[in-house]
Amino acid sequence: MNISNPGELLETLPIWLQSIAGLAMLTLAVGIVTIIMKKVILRAAAHGLKVNTHLASHSRLITPIAGHIANIVPAMMVSRCIEWVPHLPGSFASIIRNCASAFVIVMIVLTLSALLNLAGAVYQQRPSALNHPIKGYLQVAKMILFGCGAILAIAALMEQSPTLLLSGLGAMAAILMLVFKDTILSFVASVQLTSNDMLRVGDWIEMRQANADGDVIDIALHTITVQNWDKTVTNIPTYRMISESYRNWRNMSESGGRRIKRCLYLDQSCVRFLTRDEKSELSRFALLKPYLLRKERELERWNTTLNERGLDSINYRALTNVGTFRAYIQAYIEAHPSIHQGMTRLVRQLEPTTDGLPVEIYCFANTVEWIEYEAIQADLVDHLLAILPHFGLRPFQHPAGNDLHDLATVVNPPRDIKFAHAR
């Protein structure tokens, strides 16, 4: 037999062997095309990274994109060329063609998903990314993308129109609404949080009902991740950030001042008028001297009027040690270098209680750093407690074990007990 070309040689083979040979040739051709495509596309991607230095740091995200694109052409080749295989059963060829078409759709979906990941990573480098995160939007886009891809892939496998599948989904709308209830609520909440600038990555939030107290480290579609101060992590459903209340400390951090609100509880039995010698002693305090001079003039005018009216000295006004102590605190925080002078500085006396007379200090430290703030607050209270005796005051506290022991010792002094030696 004179055979002049490979086609004639292939025709001389049995039918089943012709089909196997055709499949082998198609597989070899697809393999060669796949290798060529991956080399070309990956080299082009590497060259693009060298040219664009901004994308160089995202090479791990670009490589999958190139790999998915390289798989599309061979799959399309299989879908188109499977019909050229001789004597291949129609049903088998149809299955391979449909699988190849579905594979192409899956690769396109994965490519678009990888592009969304790259877009999110590039956006994350922008200064405004913390204020306006888009991670939730990207997740919604991926859900829609995968949903559409699944419908198109199933339609390709079944050789049916996608509209036929979509019409069937209409009857399942109620079920889908129930299944994706949390997703829908979270998406709406994510839009509101982002558009109203209610939450950012890095914000310190406090949500007691969720046991969350710390920094926001991630804002996703379904959950807000908070790293608490004890280094535990709390995941809060996004929709709860809209339906429930929480405290955001961002404005405090941006204001440059952190509030100090402390009460000193004074023993009310120590409250009295100052004597002349005590006023003279307190005038040595540079912070108190202007106050004492001003109050002395004010009281002198008041008392002179009463004296001219012939009233008894019991009606005279006089300085109290508590009032003078409040004036000292006010002057002290106004002169303190670590107290923010542009914010409220207030010293007030609250309603007396069974635990003593509360004197509240209300001011702001000029830092928002936790350690520095606590040090400033502690130093302020330490100083005021230590200086109380100069005003004839003492702090109130409930009796402790030693106090009761000392009282019992005063009431019932111990007796000398002599032990006789046994003879």
C-alpha cells in the first residue's frame, strides 16, 4: 500500500484506534499551547512588574492572574477542536466540549476574582483606605461574580440557555432571601458604615454587649474584627454595628486630649473656717496667693457692710478650708504643663454622701497615649492627696482592720499577764 501522507496512514487504522490517535494528537497540541501561553504570559507579567514598580509588591497576586489567563486558550482550543477527532461518538464529544466551555467560564471567573484581589491590595496602599475601606464591596462583587459564573457554567454543561436557569431562580427567591439574610443585612450595614464614616480600621471601639473593647483590625462584609486589649479577638456581625450601640473613641484620639474625671472623698468632719494663722500659712503657696488676696478683699467689703448695719459677727463670711482647697486644685490644673489648657478645666463639689464629701476634678490631659495619660492622672491625684493636711483636711475611707484593732486597744488596753513558774 502506497501511503503518501499521515492522513492516509490514519485512515488505514481501525476506527477505535483513529479516535485514540486523534485524542492523543489533540492532547499533545493542547499541552504545547499551554506551555507556550504560560511562558509568554508569565514573561509579559514579569516585564510589566519591572516597568511598574507600584505593582512589584503585589507579584504574588499577579502570578495567579497570568496562570488563569494561560489556561483559557487551551480550554477554548479543546472546545473547538474536539469535533475534528475522527469517529468520536457525538455524546462523548458533546460532554468534552461542554466541560471545556464550563472550564473556560470558571477560568474567566477566577481571573476576574484575582483582579479584584489585586485592586483591593492596590487600594489598600492609598492614604484614604483606612477611612473608606472597600473590602465589603469587593466581597459582594465576588459573590455576584461567582453566582453568575456558576449559572453560566451549569448552563454550558447542560447546553441550556442561562435565562432558563434564571427563571427557575425566581421561584427560589424567598429561600435565597432566607439563606442570605445575614449577607444582605451586612451589605446594607457596610454601605452605611462606609458612607457615613462611622467606622475605620484602627478605631478604638467599645461594645459591651459583644464583650469587645479594643482596636478594629479588619472590616469585612460579614464581620468586624476587634482585637481587645487583652489580645483576644472578637468578631462582631457587621449588621450589629448599625442595629446596636457602641462607643467609638476616634474623636478623642483626634482631639489631642483625654479626659480626667476623678473624685476625692473628704472627711466632712474636717470642714471648717480658716483661722488667721492658717490663711497666712496658705498664702505661701504661689498658686493660692492671688485667690486669697481676691477673696480677702471681697469678704472685707461684705463684712464691713454687715458691721455698718450693726449685725453680729456670726453673720460674717469667712474662708473655708474646702473652698480654699478647691481653688488650689483649679489653679494647679490651670498651671500644670500636662493638662490641656484648651479644653474644659473644672473643679466642683458634688452632693455629700455617706462616703464623704466628693470633690471632682474634671480636665483633659494633653496626650491620648494610654501610658502617659495614666501617669499624668496618677501624679495629679497623688499630689492632691499628699497636700490635703496643709488645708486641715483628710480623705474619707471606711475603717480597716488596723483601725478597728487600734480602737479596741484604746477602749480595752492590754493587761500585763505574769506567768508563775511551776514549782
